[in-house]
Amino acid sequence: MGILKQLRGAGCRPIKTATMLSILSTLVLTSNVTNATVKITTDMTNSDNKKGKIHNYWNVRNEIPPYPNLTNVEVDRQDSMNLIRLLGGEAKSGQKVTDNDAIIYKNGEYVFRYWKVRSRIDAVKSHGYKIHQIVLDNPPWAMQRGLNFVENPTREGEYDIDDKISTYGNSFPPGEPAVWADFIEKLIGNLIQKYGVEEVSSWRFRVHTEADFIPHHWSGTKKDYFDHYKNTVRAVRRALPSAKVGSHFLPPPSGSNRYGVEFVGWTSEQNLPLNDVGLSYYPFYNNSAHVDMDRVWEKFVKPFKTSSGWKAGTSFSIPEFTLFTERDDDGYNVPVGSAHRDAFYAMMSKMVFEKGINKVHTWGDKTNNPFFLAIKTMAGKDRYKNWRSGTPLQSGNMVDGYFAASTDKKKIDAIVFNYNADPLYKADDKIEIAVTVPYPPGTRFNFRSAIKRRANNAQHQFAQQYVNADKYVSDGGWVLDKVRPDATTKTDKNGDYGTILTTWGKNKWKEEKENLSGYQSLNFSSNTTVHSVAIGSNQTKSQIKVQVSMPSFSFRKVEFRKQ
């Protein structure tokens, strides 16, 4: 309270010279660019370069009951929901929470309470959301009956009594698998009766969350999970033969007990359905091993999609994702709120599109993020292969992009980005964007672009107005010296202001953020006319060329429209 009293009267006055206008970088338009060090090109006259469609991978959000912050879809814009911990088996402060359990044991018998599940589904649907996926994860607490809990287990079938109530609730396999299977089959039938077979058939059913995160999300053995998956999906399919079923794991390099890739092969050997595979991705923004998309593909995703058991038509998604600045000693992760976040989203999207990732689920609504606004209008357009040449001026910069166009090539879009594992801001890079189009030289196009970078990042604008948002509490500011008292390092100032500031600072950020020009916005430059240039003597095709600046940790949306 002493700190808050000191802060209430200090640092709350806006800096008079701060601007509220969005700042767009200078655009240099030429036909013969000579000073760009990186060139990003595509050829839209060759049909072999067409590589599928830009799809909306960002429309699913994760939620855990009781859903206190839902607003209507018309406002939220993220229209589908992934429902986690729907069956109960919850815990709070190390104690069981049984109020919402869909299975209880009473008077010597199991009681199935389907209405507990339906009420939670109805709460989501009442706001206009579609159900993307039902997660059949924590079994209700009654399902621990039949398990043999001991201290220091050494034999098969023994389980550690210290893990009986995990951070996430009941993470053990059902003690009576036959009862569980009976419940699942009847639950699916009950949902079909309530919502209709057509709607329930559109949902996906996932067996557990991070099934190889032992003992936190799964306190059984690998064999226990494999058996549990078989038992569960067979029960689901008995009630709904067309049901889409799947599982969810951690990245293979993240620990020694990661068995997701092995699981894929095992389901194939067992002739079990596997329609969806999910992988959590929680990168730290300054860890090169986490943010190098080539490495993420090679080490995280490729092992699954090239597994001998991988079948055509299987969907690969990232059902849990957040970009973090740091993790303190208590395991508390801090989301990024600076310009690094939006640039990373753009860089990650290239891998999503090129490597066939179906969905990336987010925690809470993220569709108002400027990057989502940038790619929203690209959905449904044809994506084209691109090439990158040259070397960025700044060491470590990852500069690249991708292109999309309407069928007639009259509407052409590009996303270009600049990211670096070193979080310090550096001098701008300059790139040339070159698009070969099926039109004669001299064809006129309207050109405009919008950029998100540090200067028009909302948190940066806030810190320009309120200097205390960039100062630690120990220096008289609002940034917590440590997000948690037991952290060993000072708070990273690029963290989200809803997390890293004092209570006073958080309230001021919440009060002011929607008034900032950089908050949830993407502002385009005015249209400029550019003329396509000749490619040798060819008169049937030509090239659009522009040069743009790319500041540190930025992405740019570029649009060409044929006049």
C-alpha cells in the first residue's frame, strides 16, 4: 500500500509532446531498386508456384470453465471455442473441486451427470460461439476409485500418492476403464440427442491435454495413456462412428519422456482413428531455439508429419500457444506485449501456411491483434511460393514474407516481417518486394501498406505518455522489479502491461489503452500508383517492384490493386 500511495500522485501526467497518431515508415517507390539488401520475390505467372489457400487459422480460442469473460461473437470476432476440462476433475489451491464432476459415486454406484457438461456447452453457445473441440481430459474425481496409490511406487499399477491432486486436477487414468467407456459412449449419445447428430459431428473430440506432460497433466505411464486413448476413442466412435478424434502432446525436444511421435505410429499399427494431432508451442521471444521457424519445423512439427504412422488427411494444429518474455522461479510465464509480439505472429504465420498447420488456438480473444486484422482480408486467396535473396543489414535479423492473390491476380497481398532473437531494437533493414504478374509492362497498380512496429505499438505509446510505465518500482516507476517475489531476475519490460505493472499501473493501462492510436489497429498509407516494369522483351508479363523499410520487430501488410 505504501508504494501505491506514492505512485498515485506521481508519474500520472501525460508527456505533452507524445503523439497519438499512428506512425508509418517512409515508403520509397522505384522501378530499379539499388539499396535494398534483401529481396523477396514471387512469380504469379507460373501455376506451379500456387501452394494452396490462405486459411483462417486464428479463429479458435481456448477456455476453461466457468467462462467468466465471454462476450458475444459479434464483438469478440473469434467464433469457435475449444472447451477444456469440461468433465470436472478440477482442483483449486491443492484441494479437489467436485461440484462440476460429470461422474460421481453415490450409494454404491456411479451416477452420470450429463447435464453438467451440457450446461457448460450451452453457456458457450449462448454467446454465439461454435464448438470447435470437446476435450475429454481430466476424469471426474470418482474415477480415481480402483487406483492403487502408494508412496514411492515401483510396480506397474502403482501410482504416486503425492500426485493424487495435481495442479491441473485429476491427471490419472480412470480406475475403472469400463465405467469410463460406458460414460463416454452415453455422453456422446446424450449430446447427439440434445444438439443433433449434424452439429455434434462437426465437433472434434480430443483425448486429454498434453498427454506426455508427466506428472502434471498425465500421472499415468505411457502405456496407461495409449490404453486410455484406445478405450476412449472406441467409446466415442460407438456412439458416433464419424467422430473426429485426436490427441495433444508437448514438443519432442522439450523433455526425455515425450512420446507423441511414437503414439502416432502406434495408432496406425493398432488401426485406431487419429484425425487430429496437437502440439503445444510456448516459445520465449529471445530464445533462438524457440523462434527459429526452420528449427521449430525440423524439431517440433516435422517428426510428427513425417512419421511412418502419419496418414493423409490427418490435421496438425497448435492447440496451445503464447509468446513469452520470461519464466520466473515459480514457473509463471509472462506474455509479450511489445512490438516483438506482432512481428513474431507474422513470422510464425509463414510456417503455419507453408507447413500445413490447420489451427493455432489462443488463450482469450486475440482476433483484435493487428496481425490478425492484416491477414483477415487475405483468407481464401491463393498463396504463392516466394524466394528470398540477400543478407539483412542487421546481424540475426530474420527477414522474409509471403504472397497471396485473387484468382485473376488483380488483388495481390504480401506480408513481410523482421524479427530477431536478440530483443534489442536495431537500425532499419530495407527490402525489395518483386511480384511477377500476367500483365504487360506499364500496367498500373494502386499500392498501399500498413506497418506495425515499436513506434505505433500501444505499450510503447503508453510508456511515452506515462514515463513510469518504463521504470521499475525501485526507481519510482510502475514496473514490478520481479513479477513474482521468488524470481531471480528483474522483470523484462517487454512483458504485457496487464501482468508486469503495479496495480496502479495496470489500472491506468486498462483505462487508457483503447484511446491509443496503436491499440488494436492497422492503419494504411494512402494509395500510390506504381507501374509494372518489363522483364526483358516479354510483353505478356511484367514485374511490380517496390522498396520498403523494415524496422526492428515489425511486420508490414502490402496491397497491390490493379487499376
